[in-house]
Amino acid sequence: MLYSDSTRVVHVNEVANVPSTLVTQAQLEGKAWSLQRIPAGKGHPAKVISSRLIHFFQWQQLRHDADIIHLHYATNGYYGWGRKPFVLHLHGSDIRRDWQKPGLRQVITKSIREADAVLCATPDLLPWVRTLRPDAQWIPNPLPLEFFTPADVEVVAGKVVFATRLDETKSIDLLVGLAAFLVQAGIEVHGLDWGSGAARMAEVGVILHPLMPLPEFAKFLGSADFVIGQLQFPALSMTDYQALALGARLLCAASAEHVPAFTVVADGESADFSEGAAQMLPRDPQVLAEFVIGELASGPHSEQKQRAQRDWVFKYHHPANVVAKLEAVYRSL
């Protein structure tokens, strides 16, 4: 289609602040993008169904003002069905988990087939999605602009922060084992009171903190000498990217991004230990703990490495760069 700054792109649904970050950046650049939020899917089932139905009927009128519908999260794909150009943006659990559920599978499959373009938020989703849509593309997640602001906080030497949700979907057994070895070695270990496995982390001596507003969380993350990120899937979480932008040492799952961080073989993935391959650590809590302890003992994270991390995040995940990639997608519709 003939895309321009005046093309009315409506992003539908908010997921991990990705749509709002994209729309905010686009509006700063003078583009006619907007965000239409969908009522939350959590709560009393009757209230959820009622609020969703009311909003969906309202959407039938609102969609007339859109030139392009950019729908986030495939379980809501029916919002894009119709004659308008429709971009479907997949975010992770909609494919890894929801696509396996009866009922939701049918909605997701129909949405993937009918969309004019299919985008994936992380590269590990592509092999699954390309079984239906060989033209599916990976578009890197944008970081909110505030993530690029240095945290006004001093790094606490030797402090380790687990910055992921603590439950079965995030390799809780591996996280608990790693935390236990670190605590036993006298390391100060912190985490978030977030997820069904949080109590297990507390039992091994992890200091838990409640979920907090973004500015406070940035200081919490920025005070870490070492951050333990998402270790389950071969993709980085938004918090992993934030840790890199803050210049923190990071341990995360290995992925196709070749991130400037220490990486662990993701669950179910095979490691490439051939000469010249990027270094990956095994999924062994004791080995990981010994590695982290060794890094902490080596002294502070160098300014050169911090700068390289920030430059990498800016290049691939600054919202302006991601908006430019999306505009290329819109022009191809």
C-alpha cells in the first residue's frame, strides 16, 4: 500500500509496553499512529467476557478510522479479521502456550493465515510460525526511552539480582539451585517476589522485593553487580535488555541475537561448542554459580564492556530503529 506519515496505523492491545513504546516514538516523529487497548483478560470470567464483548462491538466502529490494523497477541487475532490491512504481532506465550489449547488454537491459526503480515517479537518463534507463514518476520522489541537513561545509583559490589519471574515457565528449578549455591558461597542475592516459585527462592536465602514502579526498578537493577535474566527460552526478556542498557553484567539464555552477555543453553536447545562458536554455559546450577562467583571476583564490569552493551541495545532496540523497520513492513502491504 501507499504508506506515509499520515497513514492511520492503529495498534490494538498492550503487551509488555511494546505497542505503547512504538506508538509514543511514532507520534514523536509526527506519524498518525495510535493505541487501542483491550480490556484485561484477568478477573471474574463473567466480567471479563462482558467487558471484552462491549469493547469488541465498540471496535467495529473504531476500526473504520484505521488504514492499517496492527494487532498484538494472537489470541486476540479476531480484532484484525476483515477487509482492512492487518498485521499480526506474536509475542511469545500466544505461540508457545496458547496455540496448544483447543479453541484458542483455531483463533490463532485463522489469524496467522489471514494476516497480511505476521511478525514475531522474538526469533525463537519463527520456526513454529513459518510452518503456516513462511514469510513471517522477526521484529526486535523496542525499549522504552527511559530504559536508555542511566540509573542514578551506585553498583553494590558482589550484589546479584535475579530479575525474572519465579515460576515453572522460567526454569525455577535451575534458578533455585543457582541461587542456593550463590548464597552458600556468601553472595548477597536479591530477587522479585513474583511468581509461584518465589517462596522457594526465599527458603534458600534470596532477599525478595515486591514488584515496583519502573523508575524504582531501574535503580534496583542498576545497583546489581551481576544480573540473572531469563534462562528458559532462546530469547531475551525486556528486563534482560534493560540490564544491558544499564551496563550490568548479565547471564541470559543464548539466542539468535548474539547478545553481548554471558549466555546459558536454553531449555531443550542444543549447544554449539565448536571452535569459533559463541561461548554458552551448560544448564548446571553449580557450574553457573562458579562462573558468576568467578566474574564477581575479577573486579568491576569494565567501562568499555558497558559502553559496548549500551551501543548494541541502542542499535537494535531503540524505538526509532524499530519504528523504521515497521514502516518497511507497512509499505509492503
